[in-house]
Amino acid sequence: MAPIICILLFAFAFDLEIAQPTLPSKTISLDMSLYPNGNTSYWPSPSGHFAFGFYKEGQGFRVGIWLSNTSSTSNKSNKVVVWTANRDDHPVSANATLVLTYDGELVLKTEDGQAPLIKQLSEFIHHASMVDNGNFLLYSSHSKIIWQSFDYPTDTILGGQSVNSSLYSGMSGIDHSSGKFILDFGGYTLVLRHDSYPRDDFDIYWASRGYDDSGDFKLILDDHGHMYLVTEKGEIMENFMDGRPNFGKENLVIYRATLDSDGVFRLYSHCIQENGSFAKEVVKWKEPKDKCSVNGICGFNSYCKLEGDQTDCLCLPGFNYTNPSDRSAGCYMRPWGDRGLRSNITTLENTTFAVDSYSAESGDKEDCMEACRIDDLCMFALFSFNCYKLKFPLRYGRTNDQTISDVLFVKSASGNCSTENSTCSTSSSLFKISVILIGVGVTIAICSCITMAVVGYLISRRGLWKHTTSSEGKLDSTEDIVLRSFSYKELVAATNGFSEVLGRGHFGTVYKGSLTDRENERTVAVKKLEKVVEEGEREFHMEMRAIGRTHHKNLVRLVGFCNEGFNRLLVYDYMKNGSLADFLFGTERHPSLSDRMRIILEVARGILYLHEDCEPHIIHCDIKPHNILLDEFWTAKISDFGMAKLLMPNQTKTFTGPRGTRGYLAPEWYQNKPISVKADVYSFGIVLLETLFCRKNMELEVDDNEIILTDWIYKCHEAGELSKLLLDTEEVEKRQMERIIKVGLCCVQGEPDLRPTMKNVIWMIEGLMDVHVPPLPTS
């Protein structure tokens, strides 16, 4: 009997799809038009329950299909939208027109031109219709269906519709562009997942019980409100309504299943009242039941807490909200500062995260907490029957004292634990650790004394460090820098009399040279400072202090120096492939997108090191393509610290005179405002966009609206026309580039507080943090 029922249901579904065109409809003829603010802004279905046309979104309009009635207008903002055309395009203005032309195209006309609303049709359109089941159809001259909206769902399926392609949630209840959740047909079952990059199994937060080896199945919602999965052979994989009868007058109820912007997939019923309007919608079924079970409802390093029917996102202890006005955007780690060692363990009871771990161990809760405490790499440990040391950043967290028994341990610095359901704990082993640390400290002190004695002896014997008196006294603040001291005569010989110029900077010229050390020849770059008496001497001291303390693969390494009389020279590792400026602007052949993306990330990591990881922190002050060099492996390295401003401990801003290069300077340089690391972020944003488009921020031999790159990019972004900038780019690369463009626009905001930190910039570039639409950059 069961197979017969399955076959009948499948036959019914198949017959339903064939029968759709015979439903009552009104013919939409050639030369008919719609206007957002006109008397004709939509084409209704015969019953008036559905409409196709312009609906209002924000300050503009989109084209779509919505549940309607005879009193609906396009200006009502509380519509139940079930389909949107080109949903990720920018909304159009009130001056737009949608016309079914005599040439057989459905064309959207705006101030910027016109384009087909529906592309790549097999035949010309003869007429169209809006059917009473919510399907919009286009017909050929032989009344053959050449396109229908049911074949291209967005976030909703309607009664009588079957789908086997993914649904994407909207961004919000009033923004119908693609959101961050997917109903996915990938694999052998139906799943709900967070749309992250790269995808992995941790993204999945719900899966149907039905399973099909072939992976070829459909989701069907029939006119009676039954929703089920059907295989290619007509077998029911799963009936989501569990066979429950649907009472009521079916012809007075419209059903829809929508993947809502909160990631929950819901089946709604809309009862049609006697006056033709809809009663309040009723949720007949939903998954998941717990909204905090939706992966991605809260961002990185935060966890979801359910308050009644509302969710709230809480930061982990030691973290702050990335965007306080949007708590779902995730959290970033507060600097450790001087609050002590990472010795405290904060316990979050009844809290769990995705078990993306680098280590798994057995033991009880106390063992798990102690294992994290003594592991320098461990920041978070999750006890869930076993102990998992989690990778950073954490994702997909939630707390519930009724259903979750897991415990999260967060390592934090002294005085750095505060969150709603956490407790700071110190075990008896803290005393043992203190004793060990004291012992280690004494040992290190003894070894340091011995080392200093040996180094002092070597220095006196080999002349590795010489204090040569200058016209203004002795070089200061260099006692802790182990660099080679060259005589002026040595560098004259190394550069062959300063014969080969590599480049010229603010304070001097860079020459190519060659040094011989123990029969090994080494190519170097020698920077000869020319304005010695005033700024050059000052720059020499600054560059020595700054570069001498740094060590990072994306910073140019300082080999040594010369401080002899009026001669001030710096000796660097030679960068074989010149500057980023040469790479981007010096040749007609542009580097590949992958190379450009790699260079952008390498520069960002170098700046992050200066801002957060070296002591003292450094504001470079002159980030530009000419100061980014490429070694023999094309690795990007930041150079020229002559403009650098050092930040003392606990200092985040400084007042200083303008320095750097016009065109890359943040607005605060010209406004007599305090300068922070955000000035470098601004300069990096300009470099990012220049690198992405292989052109300078200002170019005169272009159209007037393209002279300033940042202004042109933002105008295209605001108009939803970034594709104008990406015409020669593959489609898969366009999505990646649009994301990076938004990061660049975030960096060049006129207000420093609106710019992200370099750490957040890297997270956004790598896809670990959402990129919010940036406001208009101002200066």
C-alpha cells in the first residue's frame, strides 16, 4: 500500500507542476509598463492574492512577488515578499520603469541605462502572466513557458512548488538581499547551514532525517500544506508534517515555507478572510526549534543566549563587541596590557562551541582546566565528555542551562574576567606555577648575565658595535640593538662609489651594494642620508631605534649602519624585485589576483606586527607602494621607517607634525588631531585599493569621475555597480574582490574611530569576520 501512496503523491506533485499554467491568470501584453510611484506599480494575479512589480525597500525599490490583496500598493513596506529579481543588485530609484517591450524583452530602465530583468531567455517574450499560486511566467509566441519564477526561488517556496536548488535567507525582514544562511541540497540530505568561507561540516546546524544515495531529490510543498522530500523515483524520503491532517478550507489558505533571516526554516499558513485580506500568519512547523541552535546567529568569539523568544549575543570574557550597535557581529580580544600573565581560567558553565580543536584529551573537568592552564598555546578548552583545546577564533557558541552540559574554559589575564555566567577560578596549582616561574626567572637572570659577559667580550674583540661621536653627540638608545657597525670607507667600497642608484626617498638615496663576509657575497641596499644636520640626523636615530627592535618576515631587515662624522648610512637586505609601485604601475602586465591578494595580506600582517606585537608599538606614518619592497620570492616587506613614530607603553595616540606622503595621509594629519595607529590603517586602505586595481589613487588621464580612485569606487559601490570595475574578472573572483573592496572602503573612513584595527582588517580579508557596508568616506 505504501508504494502506491508514494506513486500517487509523486504523480500528484508532477501533475500539479504541469497544471500550473492552466490556473487563472491575467495576460500581460507587450508594451505594458510598471512605475514605482505610478498608478500601475504592479501586476496582480486574478484573485489579487499575489502581485508582481515594484515594492519599496529602504529609500529605493526592488522588483519582486509578494502576498497581496486588492488594496495593496507598492509603497507599503510590510509586505510578505516571496521572490525578488536580482536580489543582490542595488535598489532602484522612483524614476525606474519596467516595460515588456515590443522586442520581446522584460527591461528595467533606470537613470544609468537599461538592461533585461530576466537574462538568457531561449526565445523572445510574447506575453506574461501572474498566476494565482504566486508563480510569474513568461511565454513565447506559441504559448510555451520559456521562464517561470518557481524555477528560481530566493528564500521561499509556495504551495504547489517543488525545488532542488538552494534557498538563501534574506539579510533582514526588510532587506531581501542574500543573507548568511542556506537551505542546501548538497550531499544526500537536506541541510541548513551558515554561509561561511571556506565551508565545512561545522557550518551545518540542522539536517533532515531522509537520506538518498543518489543525491537527486526535491523538496515539495503542496497546496494542502504538506511538505516532504521526494526522490527521483517518486519515493518519499521524509514527510515534515508527520502525516498530520490539515483541517480547514484549503482554498482559503495559502502556504509558504521561508528560510528567514534568523536562519530558521518556517512553514507559514495565511488564511484569507471574507474581505479578501489575510489574517495573521501562523507558523505550522519550523526547524530548528531553538533559535540559538542556528550556527552564525552570533559572530566569532561570542555565544548565543535565549531570552524568551529573543536571542542575545554575549562576548567571551576578555573580549569586546566588534560593533556595539550590532551585537551579532562578533567580538575581538582586548589587549592583555599589563594585567598580568594568562593565569586565570574563566569557567562558562552550560556553554558550548563548535569543536574545532587542535588537541583532544581524556579526563574530567578539573583535568581539562589544568591542561589548558599549563599549555601556552591554549586559550580555550571545551569539556564535553573529553577535553578539547579549541582553535581561535571560536565560532557557533551558545549557552542553555537546560539542554547543554558542556563547560568552556577561557584563559585570561589577571583582573580580566567578567561575563554574565562566568566565574574566575584559580586552583591550588597556581602556587606551584608561581614557584616554577620564580625559579625559571632566576635561571634566566643568571644565563642573561653570562650571555651579556660573552657578548661584551665579542663586541670588544670584533667591533660589532661602535659608538662613534657625531656632530650632535653620541648615538643614543641603541645599546640593546645587535647590529653591525660599518665604516664609511667600507660602504664606499661596497657600493662601488655609490654608483648604482636603486631609488630616492624623503631624506636620502638608496644604492645597491655588495658585502663579503667569510667568503660569502651578500647583496645589500645602502641608504645614504643627505640632510644630515637637521632632519637626517633625527631620522637616523628614529630608524635605528625602530627597525633595530623589529623582526618580522614582512618587514625589511636592517643589517647595520654607519655613523661616522657627518655620514649617516643604513644597510638593509637587498630586495631583488623592487617596490610594489614598480610591480603595479611599472609594467603593462598586471600581477594576478592571487598575487595581489597575497601581497595585501602580507602588508597587513607587517603593519599588525608594528601596531601590536613589537615593543614599543610603532606607527609607520608612511605606508605607500614605494615603501613596500618585494624579495626574490615576491614576498612583500615594509621598509623606510624614517617617518616612524614610537608609542610608549600604555600610549595609544600622539601629537606630531605632518609626515608621510600626500595622497596616503589620513585626514587627521591636516587637522591638528592626535595621531594613532588608525593613520596607518587609512594609508593601508589606499594601498589595498591601488593594489587591487593596479592603478594610482589619483590619475589625470581618465574620465573626470574616475580621477580619484577611492571616490569612484565608493560611487560604484553605493549605486550597486561594482561590476563596472570588474568587467575583466572571472565571476568567482568578483565576489572575492567585492568583499576586499568593502574592506578597503572601511579603512579609508575620515573618522579614525570608524576604521577597523589591522587585526580586524586581516580577519575580514580572510573571511573570519563579516564586512559591514561602509559609510561614505569623508575627509
